[in-house]
Amino acid sequence: MLLLSTIILPLLLCILPHTDSFSPYTTIHNSHAFLQPSKTQRTTTTTTTTSIFSSETETTTTATNEFKAPEIEINRRRNLAIISHPDSGKTTMTEKLLLYGGAIQQAGAVRQKAEQRSTASDFMEIEKQRGISISSTVMNFDYNSLRINILDTPGHEDFSEDTYRALAAADNAVMLLDGAKGLEPQTRKLFEVCRMRNLPLFTFVNKMDRPALTPYEIMDQIEEEFGLETHPILWPIGDGDRFKGVLDRLSNTVHLYQKSTKRGGKAEVVQVPLEESDKIREMIGDDELFDKLMEDSELLEGLLNPLDIDRVLAGNQSPLFFGSAMTNFGVQLFLDRFCEMGTKPIGRPAVKKEEQSSKSKKKPSDKEQDVDQEDDDDEAGELISPEFDEFTGFIFKTQANLDPKHRDRLAYVRVVSGTYKKGMKVGHSRSKSGKKYNLAQAQALFGNDREAVEVAYPGDVIGINNPGNFAIGDTLFTGSQKVAFPGIPSFSPEKFAYIRNPNPSAYKAFQKGIEQLLDEGAVQALRQRNDDGGGPLILAAVGQLQFEVVQARLQSEYGVESQLESIGYSLARWADGGWDAVDKADAAGKLFGAMIVQDRWKRPVLLFRNDWKAQSVAEEEDYLQLKLWSKPPSFDD
């Protein structure tokens, strides 16, 4: 199998600064612009509103515009994506953030025992069985007057695509490292994505309750490999069995921990000011660790550059934390500091153009044609800030069967600007101008649990019912201008297999399961040319584990069995030149050894056995316009 880095990272490098294959309206600006405050003048009035996320009634500043978001709601929101290599403790860290945030009363262990709960973020049956995350999960809670949205992402490389989509919705990220291993392959790939988006990146070195690298070794790794300066906030006192606690360098306070006497409960902590050295020495009970702590404290103070919040928000300096999610050491301190240093919701670049109803459509002028051409070439756009007068949001994930009893389908929407209101009507970036969709209801998400909401604000992630019209990368908006954020492409698959239903009596359930799972984007579907559904279905995926997940979910969620038969191809290319170009190349014998298939929208796709053949065809037959990825077509197509 081709290494993911040979396909995914080159693709993602297209995101900044060029995105000409994402969407007809795609434009990316320098992400530093996201952090600039809006200069738009606002007329506001004071009114009393009730937050949907709290039972308390509070006075807020509300804009007179129908969908303009109150500034107080924008400022109190933070969202955070958690990224890591597999087995770094990511899901455990998520659980402990929820515990200290008051969202749950007891944290569940990933490796379940009879008396332990399952985790809130890993709720699918296959996740419970294997103890791994296979899908990104959204959870939220109120903490210290802030609204926190957590995006827990898969660590396994076979599910990297889901992680990249979640990062598109994030404003901040925390890179979780295993203290014993430091930087690992998947961490390196995900860091590059964060850097391309200029996300503020926090670093938490986990598992300090086990033998670990020295803090200096971790800092050197990050700076040498990533060119990223770190600034330690929490400094560890020992590691392994000798891990006693941490020094909070911002407050010069030593936090000494004891494991909770209650499984899944909060750690017991004693706080001692650094200047009370005699008391610290006595409580640590280890002269060597005490001497090392005092030496490190003085050394760091003299050698490090000061913490610079502007550089943190620009992604040029990473606040560094040490702790243990499993034993709860340092988790609450990290949460407190993140709330202080993390950025509030930031804007997104988009393209806007005037909507036209079907009754008022007219032949475009030369100037309008030029604008459309700019849209197609992704050369125009502007920043949509959270303070923008209208509601905008984009879909970064779809999920089937959050409630298996109802066979539901949800689209996850990251609100970028304005206010979601129950029953509002929105435009859709791929639909015809003037067509509106009624968002009759939305849910706040917590793993697979949901709660109906009346309103939502920039930075929030809400789930809306997906009747099949909404796809990953779509934009929803209000107002007279059509808005489209950069699309989110599907990555080039590297594994291909026929999937068959061995039980004809389960045909309907099999078809429904396949259709809904495909809508999630976990795998892609291909068929032989001109096959309208009667022939064998080909599944295409980035990794083998994705096939196993599809089969497991078909069995557990739809009650149907399936059979897989691998196909000996290793990569796919979409032929944007169309079927005429494919026929031309095929007639000339240029596609010998390649398999010609079609995707869900009957567009031509070529399967190749190796990269050399794909590259030679792309270079010699450039009229095929071969692309590494695909995106949903416009409804006008």
C-alpha cells in the first residue's frame, strides 16, 4: 500500500495557499487574517435572553439584525480538536476533560472491565470492542462561564480523513504525545495539517506516570522536527512511579497529586507556593526530585523566551504541558490554561455572490461572467467573521445511526457566523439559487447523545437532519448572497474490494446500510461503467480497517452480513476531462492495465496498479485532467 503521506499530505498542501480543486467558490486567505477583529459597525440593543446551553437567564448584547450573533456569546466560546498518534491516551484525555468540565460524573476507561463505564466519545459498538476511536466525535460543556466544544478525533491512520475534516472545524488544537515515545508518525502528519491552517497548537505530554523521556528531550524533538518553539506551562516533577506532580510556571505553584480513591474520579491535589521550599521538600519526600525541580525552575526562567499570546494564536509558539490523563494529573490545570489562552471562534474565507430566484434569472453580463469565472478559478473571496450579519456554517461530517432505533442521519454543522434559530430557512451552496431548506430542528451533540437546541452561535457544532441533500463540505447560509466556504475533498483511496450481499432476502437492508454508510464518507463507492445498480459494488478506502468497520456496522446496525473480495489496484484518479476524454485514451491503448469505473455521480474514475502508471498517463494524456480527489457535484450538474 502506498504510504498515506505520499497521497494525503501532498493533497493537503493544496489547501494553502491554493485550493482550486475544492469547490467552484473556494478561496483560501492567509489564516492570520482569521484572528483580526471585524471592523464592521454594529448597532446593538440590550435584551434579556435565555441560553439554550444553560438554565440561567442572563443579560446579553444582541444585534438588531435577525441573525447577527451577540458578541458576548461569540467571546465565550472555545473549541478544541485533540490529535495524536494511536495509543497516546487521546480518548482518555477527552474523558478527563469532560470529567473536570462537569459534563460527566465518572470517566470510563477505554479498556473496559465489568464495573467500568464505556467512554462518552467512543460509543459505536466496534469502538467499544476494539478500544479505539474510528470516528471523530463532538462533545460540549460549560466551564467557568465559557462554552467548550471538544472534537475527539481518530488516531489510526486508516481514519485520517475523518480527523482532517474535524480539523477544518477547529479553532484550536492540542497535540497529545506519549511521554515515553515523543513524536510519532501520525503526530507528524497531523501537525502539518495544523500548521497549514495556522491553528493555535497546545502540546500535552501524556503518560508521565510511566517511564518517560526527559522534558528537555521532548522540547528538542518538537523544535528540531517542527521548527516550533515550546513554552512549558506545567513542568513535571519526576516520571513513572516517581511522578509526584507538576509545577505551574505561570503561578509558581507546585501541585502534588494523589490518585483518586474512586475509580474514574478526580485526583486529590495539594497546592504549595514555590517559595515554600521546605514544605515542598517534605511533601515530595525525595531529595533528588526536589533538587531537580528547583534547578529546572531557575534554568527555565533564565533560558526561555517569554510566553507570547500573539505568537501562540498565530501558531508560532506552543504552550507545553506535562501530566497523566489516566491518573488525572495536570488535566484540570491544562483545561484552565486553555480557557485563558485559546482563541475564540475565528472566521473563514469564503466566496459570496448575489442569489437569484428562478423567476428573476437573467442572462449574466460580461462583468458577472467574469465574476463567475473568478469563482471557478478560486481567485476571489473574503473573510466571513463571526460578527457577520448573516448565519453561515459548513458541514464537515455526516453520521448515520446515532440513534439505531430510528435509522437517522445527521449532518454536523460548524457555525461560522450569525445565529442558528430553530425553524430558520437557509440556502445551500450546491443547490440552485433561491432554493431554501427549512432547518426545523437541531441538536447539541455529546457523543451519540443529543439535546434539542433553539439557538446556536459561532464556534458551536450542531447536528441537523440530513435527508440526503447535504454532503461533507457544503455551506449553509442566510441572506441574499450565496456563500461557499472551501470544500472538503475526499482523498484518493488505496484499497479496493467488491462487497456482496450473500443473503438475497436482506437486499433492502443491505442497500440502505450501504447508502447511509457511504453518505458518511468513510468509504467511497465505485461501479462498472453504465452500471445503474444491478452490478457488483466496489468499495474504495484509504486503509483496510475501513472495510472491516463497514462490515461490522452492517452487521451490528442493519443486521446484514457481507462478503469482501479484494481487487489488485492501489490508487484511483478522477478524470475531470469527462467520458469523451476517457474513451479517447482507451481507444488509443493508453489505459492498458487500468480499470475504468464510475463514482456515485457516474463520473469517470481510473484505477491503477502503481503510481508510475498513473503518473505517466497523467503527463502524456493531460486532456484526461486526472485528479487525486473528488467533491460532490453541484445540483445543477
